[in-house]
Amino acid sequence: MSRFRKVQMTQTQDDDKNRIDCETRLGLVLKNAKLGFWDFGRESTVLNWSGRAKEFFGLTPETVITYDLFMRGVHPDDRERTHRAIQRTFETDQRTYDIEFRTIGINDGVERIVCASGTVVTDEADRPLRLIGVSTDVTEERRHQHELRLAKNNAELASVAKSQFLANMSHEIRTPLGAILGYAELAINNHTTEEERYRFLTSIQRNGELLHKLIDQILDLSKVEANKVDLENVKFSLPRALDEVVSALRIKAAEKSLQLLLRSEGKVPELVETDPLRFKQILMNIIGNAVKFTSKGSVTVTVRLAEAPVPGERLTIVISVCDTGIEISQEKRRHIFERFSQADNSITRKYGGTGLGLALSKELALALGGDLILKETSPRAGSTFEFFFPDSVYDESLRLIHLGENAGADADRRTQVATARLDGLRVLAVDDSEDNQFILLSKLQSAGAQVETAQDGQEAVQKALKDEFDLVLMDIQMPVLDGVSAMRKLREAGFRKPIIALSAHAMKKDKKKSLEQGFDDHLSKPIQLRDLVREVAHHSGLESRTQH
Ligand code: ADP
């Protein structure tokens, strides 16, 4: 008997121990699953809530919870739905409860998203007694899901935009290419008169230049998009850079009898600090557009400081380009900075252009920390674009000047440089493409140079070491011996004259690479006659190049 009792006692102790273990285990499960436990009675009573369940309502674990307090913590927009869901489990056969609602922390005001599930406990007669369940905070999870959805949508939109961009690009490239091939075919025709042939060749040239510009802009845009624009931050002369852009457009303006004016409103710094190349590219585009879309009147470029200079504060330079040309329609204004945004094909036919310039210029202006905006446009007054960018921090040693009187002063000097002659200069032009050889030969000969050609690096090395050349133009990618190896061989053999790399790779990093490899310069193909002559003249010491 006593033995039996002892066994019974042990059994009871084990049961208790097991029960404690069960509760502990349940507690641990709830804790680790970050679940709150709750228990509602009939008639909207609240029987038991765990501390964590209260946390989801911004309440401390000690708070005595009531149904009203619970409802107060539920987001007003979700209250009715939550209340009805609970009532339904007591009043209908639906004995489970699964819901997600927002809460607004009663003490902390924090908005959370809570997911709750519960089951009804019934009495012997299957009448609902209590609704017991767990809840969890799913705010982070939902936020991640929302972000993922957004990212997916954005990726889909970007993919559509890319396809659209490719389709546009293909169309834009085919248009000038079609014209080039078409006019070339006509020019070859035996029955073509000299006059017609001249016209066809002019069209080929115009379309070729357009294609060239388009490809440069597409490359630039892809760099901007991939965040790979190499931006320099150097000090350069503001009046000279402006003058360079304005001078380059003077001939076009003069052809249309347009006045092209450059002036400053108040004083502006003589030296500014940003990327000079991008600065000129943006201005070339907007001033170029102003000249292009104006048939009568003037284009005025005005530089000013956004605010009066304060020592220790950064200056902002504003350049506005105001024309008296056509108005940009209301509809057009919204899309003007989008890619391929010409109003319709008639714009291209009438004025030429790629529809990429403004999109690219805006991206570049943003990359410089500034912006490019369409300030105003009207039928009578034409359009005004404004480009602004942050300059260096102002200190009183910075020279401020008035601009205007000297605009265009550099133009003559540059024209001289551009029309420099290469008389008597001996040039070796190396390129594996016969067409390119011929083009280089003809262009350099037309400027007075004596030109010899070679079709690969090996032939170039032989010729350069045999004859006396003043300069070598060297293609990079060639069969037998590539341009870099040929340049190295020549240097090893003691050839000291300038060797300039010629390449279809037009990125800034390509130029940097060529210079690092030991070339004296890097010119990207296709190269225009005046640029080619200017660079060759510069490197052979015939002319000094204008560089800002
Ligand atoms: P495009 O190479 O065609 O000039 P842009 O991106 O530079 O390409 O310009 C897009 C379009 O914006 C132009 O085709 C033209 O319709 C309009 N536009 C730009 N600048 C001007 C301006 N100064 N006056 C009138 N229209 C302009």
C-alpha cells in the first residue's frame, strides 16, 4: 500500500513537473515566435492578454486591457472590420478568426500592422465561450513586401523604358543611316551631274554628323544612367569657356542674321570650379538649340550669380539662354527633357537634331549638382532656358568681373588654329581599314602634309624607322601587330616623335588609358578635318592648341 502510494505520489509530482514544463515550453514558443497571446470572452470582454500582445498596441505589459482600450488601439479605418470579425466567431458557425489590421500605439503613437489568428472554445453544449489566439507584429515584413513590390514594378517599368529606348534608338540611327546609304547610291550613279553630286555629298556629310552626335549622346546617356560619368572639378576661366561655346555657334547665327549676345548681369567670377567639358557640352546644346529654333531676332546668353556673394558660402552660377524663336507648346513642355522628345518627325526634318540633347544636358546639369530648366516660353518672346550649377566657396580674393565687351574676342585666334596648315609636315597614318587610310591621307594632304600610310603595326614600325616622320597617327586595333605594341616597339627603338592613338573608343577612360600606355594623345574616330589638322599641328609644334 505504502509502496503504491509512493508510486502515486511520484506520478503526481511528475505530472506537475510535466505541466510546468508544458507551460514553460508554451511560453518559450510564444516568446521565440514573437507571438502575443490573447483571450476574449463573450459580450466583448477581455479575459487575458500577454505582455507582448499589449506591446502591439503601444501599451506596457502592466496595463489592464479592456475591449474599449483594444478597439481604441486599432486603426480607425480597420476598427469596424476587426470588431465584426470577432463578433462573427461568437454569433455564427465560423469558429476561427484570421485577420490583419493596423494599430496606432496608444502610448507611443507608432503605427504597426498586426496579424492575429484565433479559435473559439465552446462549452459542453457547443456554445462559444471564449476566443483564444495569438498575434504577431508583421510591420517589417509588410514593409519589405511593399518595397519588393515597388522594386519589381520599377524594374518592369525600367525594362519597358529600355525596350522603348532601344526601339527609338534603332529608329533614330536608321534614319540618318538610310539617308547616307541612299545619297551615296545616288552620288555613285553615272548620270548624276556635278551639282547634284555635291548636294548628295553634303547630305551624306550632314547625316553622318548627326549620326555621330547621336552615338556620342547615347554613350553619354548610358554613362549617366550607370552613374559612370567621370566628372572633373577644376578651376577654369568662365569668360573663355563661354566665349568658346558662343564663338563656335557664331557662324550658324550669322547665316541666319541672328544676333548672338553674351553678357553678365552684375559681376561674376572670372574663375569657376566645375567640370569644364560638361559645362561646355550643356551650353553648346542649349545655345545651339536657341540658334536652331530661332529664325529672326536674337539669342542672348546672360550669366549672373544666384545670390550676392557671401564669404564662406558657396556661389551658384546661373546662365540663362533667351531666344526670340518658336514657342514650345504647352503639351511639349511636359516632355521636353525626356529622351527622343522631338514634337514630331517634322521637327527633325525642318530643324535636324536627335531629341536627346536636352535629356542629356539635364542629367549632366544634375550630375554637376545643378539643374537645367525651361524658364519660360511664349509665341512673342521665344524661350528661355536656365542652367545653374554650384561653384566654389566664395572668398574675397576671388576676382569678380563684368562680362560682355569682349565676347567673341577669341574667335579669330581659334579660326586661325582651325585653318592651320601642315605644309611640309611628314605624317605616317596607320590604319587597317583602307577607307580610313584614304580619309586620313586626303584630309592631311589637303592641309599640305606629306602622308605615307601603313596597314598594320608591323608595317608602321618598319616604315617609321626607315623614313623620317614628324608624327605618327596610329590606329589601336589592327591585325598582325596592334597599335599599342607598335608604339612600344617604336619607343624601344628610339623613335622620339609624337605618336597619337586613333581609336573608335571615345570614352574619357580610353583616352586616359592611351596616355598611360605612352601615346602622346588619343583622338577618337571619326575625326573632323579641322580637329585633325589642329591636333596634328599642335603636336608637331606648328600651332599651340587652345585649351580651357
Ligand atoms: P534636338 O536634338 O531635337 O534639338 P533636344 O533634346 O535638344 O533635341 O530638344 C528637344 C526638343 O525641344 C527639340 O526638338 C525642340 O522641339 C524643343 N526645343 C529645344 N530647345 C528649344 C528652343 N530654344 N526653342 C524651341 N524649341 C526648343
